[in-house]
Amino acid sequence: MSASAMDVDAPRAWLPDVRRQHLDLDVGFVPGAGGYVQGHTTIVCRPPPTGSGDATELTLHAHELVVTRVTVNDAPARVIRRGRIAVRPDGSDDPSGDEDAALAVSDAGALTSGASIARNACEGMLADARAVADGSADELVIALEDGGVIASGGSSDDVVVRVWYGAGTAMNAFGSQPPDSWRRIAPLVAHPRTAPGANGAGADGDQMLPQSLGGGSGGADERTEALDEAPEEPPGYAGWCNPGDGAMCAFVDPDEGNARFLCAPGSALRPAAWFPCVDDGGSLVHFSAVARVDPDLTAVLPGVLTKTELVEETTTTDDGSTRTRSRRAFDYVSGGVPVRAHRMVLAVGTFATRKIPTSAAHRDKFAAAARAEEEDKEEEAAKNDADGANARFHQYSDNAAESTAHSSTHALHCPPCYADNELPAAASCAASALKSFETYLGRPFPYPGGLTFCFVPPDALPVSMDLRLPAMLGAGVTILSTDRLGHPLSAADLVTSRTAIAECAARQLFGGFLEPREDTDAWLAEGLASYMAGTCYVSSLMGADELKYQRAREVEAVVECDDGDALPPLASPSARIWARGRSACGASAEEVKARAVGEARARGEDPDAVAALEHARDVAPASKPPRPPAPGVDTLVRYKAVAVVDMLERKLGEEGMQKVIRKLASLQGKAPGAESLQEAAIAASKATRAAKEKAAAAAEAA
């Protein structure tokens, strides 16, 4: 965060620059109520910049999460504002702290007619819509309970924030009620009651989940039976009917033995919907996570899977008895490569798995980065605790380097019913496509844990999947519909499936690892991804002539519809075809300022006229919903982007275009403070290569 984003004279909510974030989650399903994510997150933040003053309030992004506890540097803290709603110390809403609500109360005497009530209701909905659009609805402002200073500008000590929370429509099954302000739009509906004794509390304020809901050894039928036998109770708020529903999508497939699937984020399509974070498109963070699920489920997250283990959890009932249930824990670490918060996704389901070994170059490259990251963690621990025993920092210790060096694989997951025929065909396609991409680029894919493809039923995906972008993309994780699995006996299905897999794999690089700086650059990411997929793999799949014919038909469709009104200009903010309409904000304030000043001077205008634009980019990042163009417009803009890239290839030639793409692929985004990590990774990589050469020379001499 820039220094200008904080008022030195009047301390305001500080939006921190996150260095590392750890998620400790329990993920599951409640029959009849949906899915849930419950646990806590630990956020390690860099201190405010020098000259920014003292920060007494801290802002995170959280979209309709139920927050139960907060600490800052292990000191008790609390939420003081949620969006535009002030929060009392007991957690209830404080209408007096909200200007709009206070205005409505003072004007209550004027509400004497149905017209007045309807007018005020419409004004309230418009205000809510504006708050969502500008991101203020997702702000979660935190302060210490004693009102003290959270951090001082120029300090050398990191700030550690821990937030205990829950998300998902099933949270109410555990007794977690939504805030008062949400109940106005959450109608009363009945929900399945939890089994007796489901309200035990665990250590560190974690709410333990009941045996009958979490999995245990009895299976789904036994859990459902326990819910059915529970006594009736009055209707209640079944999670959040409208609020909170965007956290995730959960689906139980009755045709496949009640197989369960969950994807996050849901229809909100932003990370703040399922975990508290700082949704800053210009900041890179080292994420790690532990996800505990039922023993028969698999959890997939970005990063390197370091270990899986079966754990036993004990809950205490109201009558003092204890119950034990089994959970399977999946541990993921960053592997030395930081990502942006909006690239974090979660897929949980009943999966059959097939793995593909990564190349030797991939393993060597990211083992060095993982070792450098581990050294960086050790330096942080030594800096904050002389004897190296500080639990806040040592909780991140892992075997990422070893896991990356010896267990790095590409993986495909799908429902078991597709394991015999469709999954092997998809694995063959993924292996061929990734090999062709690495050969074309001259380097491995930039994700230490390899690429992962998760195929889930269409009902488990938050939005409808189109042919051009049939997936939800995370950092190395691609979640696709099972409709994109092709049966080996159907040539048409195989072509569709393989084209989709290749397109998604290419977008893990262009548009994924390398993101557009501004909305005006979104077309370039999409065009380069489709070009590389077509050149490297699709042309060999269907033939070069067939691909050229398909591209020609796409150009005809664009020419027919591009009348100057129906389609937005390709390099305009209206052509939001990246990440389903998400705003790109990878450019720094200085870059935007320099470009705006240059454009103003080129037009012969006064550079001071761009002051408003400079200020607009220099404000704190916000968690905003994506705003995709209309489906037909989206498809045509993608066609146009590919056509322009093809035109560039005809100008440069195939060899010249390959050099350009290789140059782009070699770019490495860096977060503030990551330069030393990158240098350490390069040094470790050189040392590894030198050791191998020395060993080979010794072997030849022997």
C-alpha cells in the first residue's frame, strides 16, 4: 500500500501489504443445507511504510463471512465495521454507526404511505448495489479491543493477524447466525437440525463440528439417518438464503451413490467470499493451507501437496460424553512461488485420480525455489525470535523442497464413474499438450506443484461454462465440468475435450501466471493463450488446415458483427474478457501516472489534467464482483483477440512470434520484498546445476 493511501494526521483503516497467509480449514457438507468452510487464517503483513503514521485500524476483505474471533499480534481484537455497517463490541449491528441507517431512522416519521416505503426500499437497494460495485461492502475493519496502535510506520516488525470465521450455506446448522443486517433479506426457512451435542468448542476458539455432520466412520447414510431422527424445531435461517450463498457451490450427486462435490469461490467469484484476505491484484503472497475433509474425499488447492494424513477429532457433547470422528488432512504450501489472492481456489470431492510425472527441468527449477523459500522463513523466525522457537513463524515449516523435488506431478481428478474410459483419454491429452507447450516455450510451466485438472459435475460449478473458457482457473488448478470429458469411442467428444484442456492449460500461463496490467490489456492475455494452444497442440490434433478454417470462420463472425456499436474496442475497459470480467489491476500507481502524463502530453494537454486519474489508481485495492460482457459479445471479443495475434504472427513469422512469446514467458512478477527470494532461488538453481555437472564429471573419470 502506498504512503498516500494513509492519512498521517487522522489515522484511518490500514490495508496491509501481505507477505504470507496460511489457511487452516475444515470443509464439509450438511445434508439438506449445503457446504461449509470453517476454521481460521493467519496473515503475516509487512509493517506500514515509513512516514505513514500509526495505524489503529486494519482492513481486510471479507464477503459475507461469519467472523467469530480476531487477534492482532496475539492481542485480542474485534470487528468494528462490516461494509457500511458498524459493529458493537458484542458482535451485533450498530445502526447508529451507519450514516444511511441513521438517516432512515430520523426520517421514520415520514414513512406514512406505501409509496414512501417503496421509495426508501429502492433507495436502500441502490445504496447496497453501489457498495458492492465499489468494493466497500466487502471491507472488514478490525481494531484492538483496547483501541491501541496496531502498527507504526517504518517499523521493522511484521504484523500477524488471525481470523476465525465460517462461510457457506451450511454454517447455520452449527448455530452460527448471520449478522442482523443480513436477516432483512434472508427469509425464514426450515433446515435440518444437527444431532444432539453438536456445540462443543475446541482449543484456540475453534468450534468443533459434530460427529454426525463431519463424516466419521458411519458414512453419509448414517449421518443422514441421525439428522432425520432429530426432533423437529421451529423454522430458522438455513445458513444465508441470499447472503453468503456466493462462498461456494456444493452438489450431492444422487445418481452416483451421493458423491459429494464442492467448489470455492462460488457465484461471488472472488476470494473474499470464502476466506478473509487482501484482494490486491498487484500483490503476490505465499499461500499455504491445511484442508480437513471426510476420509473418502480429496481436497485440491494451489501449491505443492506436502502430505496427507488421517486425523482423529474429538468433540464433547452437552452431557459430557465425547465422540470421535476421522478426517483426512491435506497440507499445501507455496513451493517458493507467490500468487495473488484471487488465484486461490478450492475443489473437494469424491475423485478418482491419475498423475503424470513432470519433466526433470520442472523438478530442478522449483526445488531450488522451494529451498529459497524455506531459508526465507527461517530468517523471518530468527529475526522475530532469537532462539528460533517462535510458534507464529515456525508453524509454516514444511518439507516443500523435498516434496517439490521428488513428488511434483501433474494430476487429473474426476468422479469415479469416468475413471475407466474418459480419465485416461484426458490424461493423455494433458501430457501431450503440456509437453508441446514446454518445448515451444523452452521452459517448464511456472507452478511448482505441477498443473491439476479437476472435473466436477456442472451443478458444482458457480457459473455456466462456455466452450471458449470452460473452467474456473486458479494458480495451477483448473476446475472443469465433466461435460469436457470425452469418451474414447467418440471422435467429436475427444476433439472438444482435448481442445478445452489445451486452452485451459495455456491460460495457466497467459492470463494466469502472467496477468494483464490493465483492463485494456485483457485481450492480449486471451489472444496469446488461444494462439499458443492452437499452434502447439490443436493444430496437430485436428490438422493445420482445419484450424485455419476454424479461425477464418471466427474472423467472418467478427466482421459481420463489428459495426462499431455492437462490439467494444479490443483495447478498451469494456472488453473485459479476462477472468470472467474481473478488473485487472496489476499496474502500479507510478506506471499509471507515467502513462497518463505521456498520453496527455502527446495530445498537447496539460499533464496536471490527469491528477484525478492518478488519485483513482492510488486508492486502496477493493474486492469487487466481476463484470463480464454479454455472452455473445464475450465470444466475439475473444475471436477478435485471436485474429489480431494471428495477424502479428503473419508480420513477424512463426520464428519471430515464438521469440516474442518466449520472452513474455520468461517474465517473473515480483511482490515487494521478493527480489531477495528470487536471487536466492537463482543461486540455488545454479548450485544444483553445478553439483550435477561435477557429479557427472566424477562419474566419467571413474
